[in-house]
Amino acid sequence: MYIGKGRKRKVTITAFLAPTVAGFLLFSLIPIARSFCLSFTSWDILQPAEWVGLENYKALLGSEEFWRVMKNTGEYIVLYIPLMLISSLALAALLNRKFAGVDVYKVLFFLPVLTSWVAGSLIWRWILNHKYGLVNILLGHIGIAGPAWLDDKYWAMPGVVLASAWKDAGFFALIFLGALKGINQEYYEAAEIDGASAWRKFRHITLPLISPTTFFVAVTSVINSFQVFAQVQIMTYGGPAGATQVIMERIYKYAFQFFKMGYASALSWVLFVIVLVITLIQWRLQKRWVFYDS
């Protein structure tokens, strides 16, 4: 049977797309819809699901634990986002310079991104150990008594943030580096003729021209911050005294330790709404500080 070129092309496209579409339906769309339905039920896996309506949502919004967890998640975001933006941009500015071995440094700074969170978290548990950790040993050499870090409720979250920044900075630095490479050097040459200092060139040329990239990094960093889990689970297990319990950690505990699937699903959908609202706010506010070429 003869198949025309147009029909053959459609068959080929369908054949290539079918596995991806099937995977999306089976492992993303259907589980998402299922979790939404489960959020209105009480289900412990062993017994049939029981419809409870909005009770899960009422329970979590009225729970003191939920607001404490949201406070901890907010603390993580407030500490992580500025540190991530500054460190990754500083790395990108360094790697944008021409010096011997720059490609080697690019690889070295990107290596933490390739490290699994299990290995990375175990390394940072040792680095931040209050007795024999590297950080406190270095602080001791300059006469500073280091804190207990992961065993202190005031220092545990900053410790987790440091580990997160160490792992993610290399990835975002490469994104910033691409933006820096795309800046027309004629802007800097004109600024030098006008006698602009290095800071003024950075403030009035570099920052505005990379603002779309900064916006992208900020949005993705906020979304990733709400999903922080592995480093908390391994480094602190939510402690001490619940100081590092974040929303994803609670979802995991309620789903796979307490087997409250309905409550965990409701918590997941509340998280989705919060992330969606914050992302929309960021999108609206970008008009004030993001500058596009057009």
C-alpha cells in the first residue's frame, strides 16, 4: 500500500512522540489528577479511601505545624536566593575573564552539580560537624569558636543553605556566563571613553543587560527552594527541634511514614498554589526591573 510523504511524515512524528506522551500521561498527568482526588479523602493505603471533602485542607490550614513549616521554608528561601544570586554571578564574572586554566575552573565549579545529594549532604555533615568539621577547625585557627551548626536550631538552616548554594551555584553560574558572553563589548568601550568606573559599568550596563537571565534564575531558584528535601532529610532529618522541617519534608513524612495519603496530597496542592501565586507575582514585578533588547 502506498503511503504519501505527508502521511508518512505524520506517522514518523507520531511514532517518536508516542513514548514521551505515554510517559507523561502515565507518570505525570494521571498521578497529578489522582493526587488531587486523594486530597479530598482519608486513605492509609491498606484501607479503601474515604471521602472527607475539604477536611484535609481545613486541618492543615488550621494546624500550627503547617505555619511553622511554612516559616522554616520562608527562612530557607530568604537565605538561599540572595546567596545563590550573588555567588553564581560572582563565579560567572570570574569565569568570564581570560586567564590561564579558565576551562579547568569551569569544570571544577560545575562538579558539585553532578554530585548526588546523598554524597553531597554527607560531605557537608562532616564539614559542619561542630567537633571535627572543617569549618569550625578553620574558625578555630583565627580565634573564633564555631557554632554547633546542624545541632543548633539557630544555625541548622544556614548550614543547609550553604550546602544547597555549594551544589547549585555552578549550574546558575554557567547560565549567567552565557548571558555575560552575549553582551556587546561596544557598550563597555563607550563607557570607558566616558570615564565610567568598573562599578558604574557593572551597575548600568551589565546588570540591566543580564536582567532577563537574573529573572529566570530567581524564578527557578524560588521554585527549587520550595522543593528542598534531600539535603534536609540527610543533614538534619528536620531537626533540631523541628528547625529545618520544610514543606516537602512534611509531605514525605505524612505520605510514606504516617501513610496519610490524603493529607499529604492536600499539602502538595497547597504547595502548588503557593508556588503558582509567587511565580505570578514575580512575573508581574519583572516589568519594573527586567529589560529586554526589544
